[in-house]
Amino acid sequence: GQQVQQSPVSLVLQEGENAELQCKFSTTATELQWFFQRPGGSLVSLLNNPSGTKQSGRLTSTTVVKERSSSLHISSSQTTDSGTYFCAMNPQCSPHTCSLYTKLQLGG
């Protein structure tokens, strides 16, 4: 099966700080998505980025296919960024089946 490693597992930031999350995959991904979930909230798809660099607001994702890696950079973090982040490769790999995540918390 496909193995996914995500780091860091947990991250505590102050408002306005930048954060970067990393994902490494055991096989090449044809589709790669980053998800976000607030405590008690529903799952939100942030970016679909199978290769190259994509930006959405304060989020930037860079996927390097040959290195089988993807990163998610959050700039000028806000309290609403606090929650759980998932990277998932290929549609059949949902955050629940991958069970890999990064918990991001923001202080005051």
C-alpha cells in the first residue's frame, strides 16, 4: 500500500507567524490534496496540487513529483488556521483512511 509521512505532527504558532507542513509519499501521486478540519468542524479541501506550485490566499502548496513530496506553507497565520491538516494522495486515500495529520494551534 501507499505510505504517507507528514510532519510536524503538532504545531503551535503565534498569530502572524508562518508555518510549513511537509508530506512524503512512498509512491508517485497522480492526485494530491491538502485538507483542513477545525475541532468539531467538517473537512475542508484546501488545495489540490499534483505537481508544481499552487497558491490560494495565504496558502501555498509545492509538490515535487520526482521527490514524492509536498509542502503546505501558511503565511501570516490567524487564529482561524488552528486545527488539523491532512495531506492525501489519490482520491481513494481519504484523511480517515490515511490517518495522518498535523495539528496546528495558535496562541494569542
